[in-house]
Amino acid sequence: MLQAVREKTAACVQCGYCLPSCPTYRVTGQETHSPRGRIHLVKMAAEGRLPTAAIADPLDLCLACRACETACPSGVEYGQIHAAARRAIAAAPEPPLARGVRRLIFRSILPYPRRLSLIANGLWAYQKSGIRRLVRRWKLLDKLPGQLGQWEQILPDLPAPHRRRLPDHVSDKGGRKTPRPSAPAEPAMPDGPGKVGLFHGCIMEVLYHRVNRLSMELLARCGYEVHLLAGQTCCGALHAHNGDDDLAVRLAKRNIEAAERAGVDWIVGNAGGCGAHMPESPALFAGDPAWQARAQAFADKVRDISQLLWEAKRPQAKTLPVAVTYQPSCHLAHVQKVTDAPRKLIQSIPGIRYREIPHPELCCGSAGVYNLLHFDTAMQIVALKTANLRDMQVSYVVTSNPGCQLQMQMGIRREGLSSSIRVVHLVELLAEAWGIDVPS
């Protein structure tokens, strides 16, 4: 596996331009936790000068944010090098906690929408019952690994199960919405900007269902014909990033088939991590030309919601006299290369005082389940972001990925700023400005 990327490692000239953009290098100061250091280790392993097991820890501590790709003047394809290394070490022994968390989340939960829905129902019941008060009073979660007690404190309140259901079809023609039918029929291609299929994601749909619902409304208000991609599943990003290519391929096939059945012009996501992985899905099918062609057709249609909203004719926004900053999703910025659209949408709102966060290229430290497996390091990384917020005097931190939203909320809480700063998704800010709301 590593031999396949040996030539790619040779492209790294060890110049060090990547160092300032690497969060783990900034908090550890160790070359083994820098992009060029990891590339050198992978190269040594590929040449047989180092056992594969020796690169496991440095690769595991990598966030895979790929900010180094943006910073690299030589165009080193770090993402592909990292993915090959993760595949090589996937079978190697790892600590029981890490192994258990990965297997539980990656193989037993994320691929199954019904199981995710049951988890959401359980979280809602927990939040609305007296159980949450007892758990917090007795600090029961503090006894569990992964700092679950702290994460529980910042979880958003979930809607009731009967309200947590996305419609199959939303349009703005006459303000009418198409309810979920028992046997949906494919509507004719509408006149307008195009037919959009919403990819609702896994964690996004569990914790931020309202963002998905608002996403459909915003797109419809801009003239798009919005459809829920029936039969979709997890995008497979976390699986691919952790070397589980077999499951990543199976998940990709299900999503490709769902998009083909829907016959949409665009596949739109509101989570930077999912949106970055799906365009790279053709690489999963090397050696399978038929599926690779289907994956490429799928990838060509993937867009972030900010791109479609910025390109469309938007409704008049009301004035929001607040100071706002934007924490970019790493994969949205460094993989999808979407940097301008979110900022332009924010700044298009009357009254907004936009303030750029220092070092926007730096990851916040979320990175899938990274902040569960490497909590202390993740908190050091997010502190690089939140330490500046007090002086910036902003009221909103806008994000474009659910993991970033939770991580920034955690960082703000640890800085003691929760009472003065809200963390919101870009979709939520636009909905507030455009006067759009949905039942919660």
C-alpha cells in the first residue's frame, strides 16, 4: 500500500511552508507531528527502513484537515499519502478505547439511518425527561472516557421525533410544500435554477435536523426544486480516512444509486466534511471503470449549499446589527476550495459587521471523532481559535460543519464566553436574516 504513494512522498522537498498551518505541530512543536515529518516517516516505511507500526501514532494524531495542501508550494498530495498510510496501519493493534469507539461509531451506527434515528429519539427523551437533571447532578458521565460529561453539556436540544422528519420535496411555487407521500413519484423537471438533491448527512441529521430543514427552505426560496435523496446513507468519509475502504466503497455505491434514481442536477450538502469526501469518491473505484464513471458523474454534481445560494437570486435580507466571524470548515476550504461564497453570503446581510478570525486556515480540532479520542490535544487546538474571540467582541461564530459547530461551542464554553457568543451554522444565520423559520 505504501509503495503506491512512494513517488508522492518524494514530491515533498521538506521546505517547512506547511508548519504554520499544521495545528498539531503548533501545539506540540514536534516534527513527527508535522506534515513534512509524517511524510518523511511514510517514505521511510515505504522503503522498508521503518516498520509500519512506527508511523501509527504520528498518523493517528493527524487531524487530516489538509491545510498543508493549501500551504504547500510544491503541490504535495498529502491527503492521498495520509489515506494510504491509514490503510496500511488499519490492521495494526490499537488501544482498546480507540478501537472500540471506531468500531461502534463507524461500523455499527453511521451506516444505518434507522439506528441514528433511534439514537436521536433516545437523546430527545433523555433531554426532555428528568434523567438529564439526575445525570448532571450525580456527574455520572464524568466517570466515562472521552470527557462525555463535557460534551453532553453543549449538545443542542433535539426536536421531538414527530417533528424530526424531512419532507421529500420542497418548492417555493406559491409557497406550497409537497408532504412525504407513501409512494413518491418523480416530478417533472421544473423551470428555474435546477433540481437539487439534499444530502442530509449523519451527525447533521441527528444533532442539527433544523439546519437540514432550513437548508431545504433556503434553497427553495432561491428558486431551486429541492428533493431529499431517498435511500442515502453515511458519506463514508470517516471510514475512508481511517483505512476502512471496503465499507467506504459500499456506502459510496448506495449514495451514487440514490442520486441516480433522483435524477438531480446538483447534490447539495451543508457539512464540509461530507461535501469534501463525495467529490473524491471516484478514487475509491480504481480498477473498476464502470463504477468509477458513475462515481465521477456523481462527484461532478456535488456542491456546498453556500455555492448554490450565492449563485442564485436571493430574497431581501433584514438588517442584523451584529458582529460576526466565520470559522471555515477545513475540508470545505482546503479540499472543496470553497472560501469566498460563505463569507460573501455573511457580508451580504445588512448591518453585519464582519471580522475575520485570526488564522482562519487553522483547524478547530474537531476532525470527526478526533476530539473524543484525543480530547486534550483537540482542546489545545481549539484554544488557538477561541483565545482571540473575547478581544474580537463578536456575537456570532458562523460555521459550515457540525463537528466544527460542536467544537467551537466547546471552546467558547471553556473560555467562559457562552453567555455572549452564539455558534451557528451559516444556514441558521441566513434563515434569520431572510425571515425563514421551521418548527422546532
